Amino acid sequence: MFTGLIREIAAVKSFAGSKLTLKAKYRPKIGDSIAINGACLTVTEVLPDGFSVELSPESRKILAIENYKDRVHIEPAMAMGDRFEGHIVQGHVDTVGEIEKITNTGNSYDVFVRVDRKFIPYIVPKGSITVDGVSLTVNEVFDDSFRLTIIPHTMKETLFSTYKKGSRVNIETDMFARYIEHILNAKNNLKTPSWNDIDKISALF
């Protein structure tokens, strides 16, 4: 589990095949989970100046893989007893969004992100969302997009400063919204058993 608070911006040393190697100050252990641009990955090698992780075919298919070059956000998984800030982040990227517009409002930036309409039910006004691993609050939700407000500190300390119209970003929607929708769908799809069904079940005992 993660919180969406970026520990460090690491430099990409190489990305060949499924192996991504980063130069970072953070020193993980082999087998540790670490979120890279919001995707939970496993450390497979520790180096003097960084570490390597493995990306499965599924990860490479769903992520904005073009962003795994130059620099990336990293956040180690929470340890027992860590202070909890941000929000509950699983590191399971749901989809890739596209930056539609960034507007400087004077003391902050409004960032509009477009996503596939099917993910809109999981994006809640004033709720939480993770964009490339950064925990953020949703201000407005539209038919196929949402608006974030980014303060100058976040813009400076994350890769948001490099985003522009057309940039693709990893999106993890609100975990609780996904769970609630799944539970409600499962409940609505439950079939009330007929007397014949009950007789068949009874006959098994």
C-alpha cells in the first residue's frame, strides 16, 4: 500500500525489454514493492547507485510507458508504523489519462485530464485520485474528464512541471468507489433461486 506522496524523482538509467533500472538515493531491498509513476513494481536488483524493477507484459500494456524515461516518481510501500498522509493508494493503475489543458490561475494551476468515460463513475468530486503516483484531490468531474488544482509546491516538486497538452499519465481511481460499485453490481446481479433450484440443492444432501 502507498499514500501517493512522492519520495523522490529518480533518473532512468536504462529501460531494456522488461527491466527498468533507476538511479536513486533511496535504497530498497530485493523483493520490496515500490510505486514508479504510480505503478506498484518489485525490486529485482539493488545497485550501488540505485535499483532495477521488472515490468510484466500486463504492466507495459496498461501504463503510459513512454514516461518511463528520463525521470520518474518513486514511492516505497508503507511500512508498519509509518505516518499516514495522502490517501490509500494500491499502485494498481486503472487507465491512462491525457492532459487536455493546464491553466495558470495565479496562485495555482488548473489541470484538466481526459479519461475513458467508463472510469468516470470512480472519480468523485472532492475525492482522491492518483496521477502518476501523486495523491491529488478532484475538484470537478465532467462527462469524460476531471479538473485538478495543483499548488506551486506540487508543481515544483513533481513531474507536473513537465506536463503539457497531450501528455499521457497513469491514473488510479478511488479504491473505495471501485469497491462500492463492484459490490452494488454483484448485488444487482444476484439471481433469486427458484423452488426448483432449492429442490436440486436439497437433493445433494
